[in-house]
Amino acid sequence: MQFKTKAQLSHQEKEAIRLLWNVEYPVVIAHKTPASFDAYLAALEDQNHVLVIDENQVIQAWFFDFVRNNQRNFAMIVSRQVQGRGLGRKLINQAQTRHSNLNGWVVKTNGLLRVDGSEYPNPKDFYLKCGFTVLEDQIWKTEAFETVKIHWASGHQ
């Protein structure tokens, strides 16, 4: 697996990531069109992308960090085909080396389905193992689901 760091994504990379997003994340947060994904990215400042690319040049994982509301945030997707190999942990460790604080949001609602009908697993325990704290008082709700904020700060693990 090759790790490729970029400040900007090509159109082809964006589309591959959008499709990975739609397969791995719950249907309720799918980006149905390339324009939807472009709009999502355009609203975020100071983006850093890390692509994990397999021997067939397929993006198997994507980590990106960005600034929103004056805070360093991140999102990460790892294909089910390569989960359990330490890629997510490696991506988080790299980000924790580059930044002193990281914030993210994890799905709190159970039973959300992915496009293939399988249940989306809650990643909260993974992030706890990576030294994140769950901020239970910071919830973001929509009609379809709830998320809870997670936070990591260097020296506070």
C-alpha cells in the first residue's frame, strides 16, 4: 500500500473517494453527485489529504484534516476490504504527529445502514483506542441520525 499526501485532489481522486464514502458510510450521509461532494470539500479550509492506494492503483483509504470553525477536524474512510490491517491506526498516528489537536464526529445512532444493506459499525471504540475523548455534551443531530464530537490533544492521552 502506498500512502500519498496531497493538498488538493484531482477530479478522478474525488470521484473515487466519493464512491468509497458512499459504500462505507451510512446511506443517510451519501453524496449522490460529484457536485455534492465538491460542495462539501469547498466549505472546508486548509485541507490535507492522505490517500492509501493499493497495487492496482485503487484508493482503499482516505484521511483528511481541515479547519472548520477555527478547529482542526478530520474525517477518515477505510475500505472494508482492508480493515483490520492497521491502516486506520497508521493514518491517525500520522495526523497526531502533524497536529497538536484533532476533532471529529462519530455516528452515535445505532442501526444505520450502508448502501449494501449492512449495518454501519460505530467507530467510537476505535477512536478511544487511539487516545480520543468522546465529548458527550457536544451532539449534532439531524432528522435521520446523531453524531457526537471526539477530541484528541497531544499530551492528554
